[in-house]
Amino acid sequence: MKNTIIALYFITISFACSNNKQNAVVENKPAEMESSMDNHSQFKPEMVVNTTDFACGMPVSAGISDTCHYEDKAYGFCSAECKAEFQKEPAKYLAAKQ
Ligand SMILES: [Zn+2]
């Protein structure tokens, strides 16, 4: 009987420990997702048809933080400001590139 109580005691402790570990892993996950959301690499240069930011001329391979669709094509921009600039006169920027 004494052995059973001791065994139960250790099972309870190890169960509590493994529970703590699981909680720690779950707590870490949202933080990792948050940091990947902040990372501008969520947009890949191969996802867009332009190789340079139309508004500022920066290569999109340096980092895309915003994209927009124009005539069924995706265009990447380094910033929301550059995207807004392109969206004012997309035809003008596209004509200048051709
Ligand atoms: Zn730009």
C-alpha cells in the first residue's frame, strides 16, 4: 500500500512537470507567429511581377512590405507610401518601365 502511494506521488509530479512543459511550448507559439507577421519576408519577390519598386526604384529583392494588384498582376513595394504613389497613376509607372 505504501508503495502504491509513493508511485502515485511520482506519477502526479511527472504529470505536472510535463503539463508545465506543454504550456511553455504553447505560450511560445503566438510570439513566434507575431514576429513572423512583423517580418517583411511574408512577401517574396517571386510573388510579384515587378523587379523594382516603381515609385522609388528600389529592387523588390531588398524587401517588400506592401503589395497591390493591378490588371490581375501583383506588384510589390518597399512601403505603403510607394504603393500609394503607384496607385495614383499605375499606367504612368508601367508605361515608364516598358
Ligand atoms: Zn519604395
